[in-house]
Amino acid sequence: MLAGLLLVCALVACGGPKRLPPLATTPRPGPGVQDDATPPAMPAPVEHPSPPPIPWLEPAEPLLLLGVGLLEDQRRLELRCEGAAWVRDAASGRTLAALAAGEPLLCRRDGGGVAWEAGREQGSAASLALQPIDPGFLVSAPGGSYRGEFLVIPSPRANGLTLVNNVELEDYLKGVVPWEIGRPDASRFDAVCAQAVAARTYTISHLGARQAQGFDLFATVMDQVYKGAIGEDARCNEAIAATAPLVLRHGGREIQAYYSSCCGGTSTTVAEVWPKDDEPYLQRRADGPGPGGTAWCADAPYYHWREAWSARALEGILQRTLPEYVRYMAQAGRGGWAAPTFTPARGGSADRPGALRDLEIRRRTPSGRITELAVTTEAGTYHVRGDRVRWVLVPASGKPAILRSALFELELVRDGDRLREVAVRGRGFGHGIGLCQTGALGMAAAGRSWREILAHYYPGAVLEPVKGRLR
């Protein structure tokens, strides 16, 4: 059986998951090297020796590991491994219990730590790791199976538990790429390669971005959709391998490789959408082969779309989303970009919008997206800026969870002075910054290479190998 690198992670202060050296000082096997050692027999209940040293060879580059936040504030977790596994104290690396294949590890919050139960044994630790004896075994939790190992920590901002999947970078990408760009046919393989490079670059540039939560990245659209080993795709895995270990850099650093589903015919800059500085490699440009040409993403399902609400339904939604917007923009670094956020009517409070009176698009970006949407209620006027209009005008169905894009026109239906219906007719799906995924698919189908696709969406960025490192 081939054995792999066994790493245990510990959470310290707010620094995110820590990667510790292997518990046994053992080199890693190289390609084609057989491991003659067999896994140790399951220990007696009171004895938990660490695995014996195994004659491995050091890899040419150390692995780059990251922690992906799968679940937060869970009252209880039930975790398993498809093969034999160790339960370890993540802070010290001490072995606490041994599990047979499929045997559950039960966890719950215990004050400032994690209470656990494994078979006939139980205990408590500041943080807990579930580590397969053979790294080829998958670990599983409600919702899926994953490569790597699990780390269980007390949720830093809540009373439950947080589940983190510690996984090597290239294995992480296997659980991202097919869920971000889909599983296209061979004629669009270069688009998948471009997506693999963008996702790899985004990952590296955002390591530690969620350290306050105790991990590196969310497993959702807050960062990149990640579903572990479920639904891995052979063509996507081939694209990941074909582009490894390349990332996009500008000025010697990995770029902010943003991407979205469909730009609606034109991409945009960062400062037009978010309270962040512009980047030279994220430019506003037409998504097509030339001026006036058909956009690469014109065949996307949501290149054109429409969303509608009754005035009463939208009014109910705004009672929640408008106060949330004001609070969001009051946080550090956003106030100057968004000011003013609310102009009160006599006696009006931003926390209680009241009846909806009117909506008006007051400003647009050069790409046509909303710069300011004025929403007038009996409490006053809310000045909704940039991409946050998508969080305010939430679809009544809840699908998608936010409005598809900020590139839209308003349609208001009135009975006299009263609103009866509100609709938006828009283009695109997502923020529109960086790579347009459906545009990349169109470029690939037209014969453009993955390098040409990346040069189109990230002009000025250069392809360079990432240096593996232990984190």
C-alpha cells in the first residue's frame, strides 16, 4: 500500500489552520516506489501508538496545503473515513483513538473545546483531527466525501463547531473546477484549462483570507464552489494536471484572479463594483473578437434575463435587505466608497424602511452596470451602490439567492402614484470582473488556446510556476 504525507493541523489565535510536520519523521514515497510496510494492527483501547516510520522518498517540492471551511456553527458532527483512521489532538498531534473503516467519530461543542466519541472511547480536546492512515482513503461528513483530512474546531464567532477540510492544492482544484465551469466536451478543453489556472491563482492569492473563521477559504460562492471528491471529472482533472503548477502573476505576485459565470457582453473593473482598488490586469473590455462583434458569451443561458416582483413582495424583501445594506457599508473601509447610504425622511430610521415608494437608477458605470440605485421608502432614500444592488433586490423565489447581475434596466408598473409591480431586465450572471466562464467556453470553441483566453481576460498578467510550500 502506498502511504502519503500525514499532517495534523492546529488552530492558534486567529491565524487560521496551522500545518504541523508529520507525527513520525518519515520521507514521502516517490512515483513507483512500493511501500513494503503494512498498516499497524488496530491498537488495544488504551494504547494509541503513532504509525511506525515508513521508508519514503522526499518529493521535489513540498506540498501546498490549505484549509477549506465546509460547515460552521454545527451543534453536532458525525465524521467517518472509508478506511482505518486516527483521531488526534490537533494541537499536540497526540493520538487519541483509532477507528476502523466506516466507524463514526462523533463531535460536539464542549465549552471552549471539542467533545468527541469514537467507538468505546471519548474525551475532549481544544481541536480535533481525523486523519486517514492511508491518504488514499476519503473522509466523509454530511454532504460529501473529501480528500485529505478533517479538522474540527470551536467556531470562533459562534457556539458550535467548524469543520475544515485540510487538503493539498491540486486535490482541492479537482473539487472546484467541474463545479465552476461545468463538464464541457473536448472542443472546449482549453476553457477548462483556463479555469484551472484562474482557480489555482485565486486560491493562492486568497490563502488566509478567512482566518477569522479558522480556515483559508469558504467552500461556496463566497470564494469558490468546492464539493470535494463528489462529481470529480476526468477531463477537468486532465486540465488541472496539464496546467500545473502554473499561476498568473503581476508585479511578482499572484493576481486577484476573479471570474464569473457570464459578463453580459462587457467586463468591468473592480472599483466600479466593490469598495476596492482597481488592478491593471482587471480591465473593462468588450467580450468579443473585435469592436461591435458578437460577444463570446452571447449563447449563455443568462446572457438575457428578467426578474419581477409585486410591489408588496419586494417591499417585504426590502424590510430585511435595506437595513442589512446600511450595516454592511458602515463597516471599515466601505463608508467613503458608498456615502451616503441613507437620506432619512422626517423621523425616518434606516432600520425600519416601511412602505416602498419608488426606485430610480441614478448613475451607471461605463460598462452599464449600476453605480447607484435609489430606493425610496417612507423612512427615506437608500443609496445602493455597485454590486450590492444584487443583495438588495433578492429574487422573490430565492433562486438564485441574489440578483443575477447589476447590468440591468428597471421596469415599473404603477396605479396612479402607487407601485404595482417592479421588474428588472438584465444581462449576465455574476460581478463581471476578470474571466467570463461562458465567454471562455466560446473562445475555446472558436479555437482559442487557454493561454490566449487568459491573456484576453487578465491582460498584462504572466504565467509562472507556483512554488510548493508547507503552510
